[in-house]
Amino acid sequence: TAIQLAKAAGARVLTTVGNAEKVRFCTELGADVVIDYKASDWLEAVMAATDKRGVDVVLDMVAGPYVEKNLRALAADGRYSMIAFLLGAKAEVNFGHGLDAAAAVGGSQGRHCA
């Protein structure tokens, strides 16, 4: 999983989930901070966990209405990658937030070569 790969690379991993079962699962996989987005404002929790610095990498599987908030979660020189569109491929975004942080924005279809 992305959690395990990031941990193997030496990253501190923050993730968001929607219920207690997923909190336990992601913790068992090695996530350092697991935030239940239904129980609290996940952006505030991310900023608190990073001393208001933000994160270096966002892997966004949700997209849609979360794109803007994900960009706000980035640290200076952070990287944002959209890897799925669970809530839609369209979003209204103020890219000024990303530009302020000199962020890199990209995406992946996640296709495998045989």
C-alpha cells in the first residue's frame, strides 16, 4: 500500500479515513497519524500534526470537492497527485494556494504495463 511504501522510504505518514475500523487498519499498516475526517476538520488536524508546515506529498483518491483543501494542506514545495476520482473529476480550485507554496500538481491513471 501507499502507507507501507512511504514508511519504507522513511516518510512520516498522515492519512485520512472515515471510520474507526479504518483508523485501526491504517495504524496497523504503519501510518503515524490517522485522522477521521468525519470526527474532525482534517485540514486543521494535518496542520496541527505538522506544526502548521503542511505535508510534502498528497495522494488524492477522492478529488472533487476535496482538491482545494488538499492543495491547502501542502507544505512549501509540496507535491499533489490525483490518483482517483471517488467524488468526481471536476473541481473548482483556486490554484493561488498551490502557487503560493510553489507546489507541483500532477496525476496518474495507475495503469500497469504487462
